[in-house]
Amino acid sequence: AGAVGASFGQPNFLAGYLATTIPFSAYLITKSKTQKTKSFWFVTLLMQVLAVFLTFSQGAVLTLGLFIFIWLSFKMSDFVVDFFRVSLLGLVLITSFFVVIWGNKDSVPEGRERIIRRGLLAFYDKPILGWGWSNFDLGLVANPWPIKYNQDVYVDKAHSHLLEVLVTTGAIGLLTYLAVVTRAFHKLFMEAARMKQKSGKRLNLDWSKTILVVLILFIVHSQTNVISVGEEVVFWVVLGIVGSYLALE
């Protein structure tokens, strides 16, 4: 329908990758030492934003809006930043809910509502260890809610990273996933606070904050749509960086 997918082949894949990696471009702008280099990365940032809009991906556009909100929070007082941290979880839930509702105005076999309900039924069948990594499709095939279609739509992804982890790895896998992500958030917050204390002033966007923002954007966007392997690699790279911080403790 006119949406751009480029080398990713699918507009939502491209949009998610660009939206979650945009903090890296912003970081390079702030760290550029010459005006020529800064201009180059600024143009790159604008091209990323334009490409996201050309994908027509609602989830990615909402992710961009979240990035702008976070960027502005870096220039505000500590009270505002603390308020932002407390409200972040609510923002994630509201964003995910909005995208799910907006994408399901019509009842269709491949609608997100049906995917979510079938996914939860699949979790009910195998709640401890799940259906196995990359076996989300098997869980849905076994639960054809509300009725069985003779020619059903094949769905192999959950349109939500948390739901997919829940169905494929069960409660144990989800708790492990949440523990790892929570630990990563805590470590990155501590690193950002350490850099602030070391410099004696609020930094606009240092490396620790950049990684933190990338992680936030991934968590938000991965709840709104199917993600590509490229986007998920960014998530694991961030966890690897956090692991290197922990190893140096």
C-alpha cells in the first residue's frame, strides 16, 4: 500500500529497527567535534525519522514520540526525571493498549485480539515451560479461538515480545526474561547516575543514557508489532553491554 520496506522487505521490520536505533544517531550528533561531522549525523537522523514515517508504522511513530519525550526529559529537573521514571511503565502499557485497539477496529482472523486470546489459551495449556522457542505458531494452531477456520491465517509471531516469551518459554521463561531486563535497567540507571556525579552536571546524552534509551524504545516497540531479527539483535547487544558493566564491578 505504498509503505517502504527497503532491504528489510517488510515495512514494520524496517520501522522498528530505525526507531529503536535512533538514539545512536542522536548520540553521534552530541559527540561530534566538528560542525561538518555534526551536520552529517544530523542529516542521518532526519533521514531515519523520514524513513520511519514512510513505513506507515503506527507503533514506530509512537516510539519516535517516546524518544522525543525522553530526550526532553534530559534537559529538565531531577524531579521531572524521577516522575518520568515512575510513569514509564504506565506509558508502555498505554502505548501497547492503544496500538492493539487501533489495529483491531475490524474483526479479522489475523487481528491482534485473536492472536492475544489464542496466545493466552496456549499459555494455559503449557504454563510452566511453554511450547518451546520459536514454537508460537504451534500454540496458536492448537487453540483456534473463537472457532476453527478451514483456511486460517498462519501466524508465527505474537506481535508482542512479552506474549511470545510467555507462550514459548512459559512462566519460568517470562520471569527470567523480566529479571534480566529489570537488572539491565537498574544497572544502566546506576551508570547514568555515576556519570552525572562524576561530571557534576546533567549530561545531555552520554553512552550509558543512550543504551538505556535504546532498551526502553525496544521494550515499548516490541509490544506493538512483529519485530525483525535485526531489531532483536540490538536488544541482545544492549544486554551484552550491560553484562560488560557487571563484569567490571
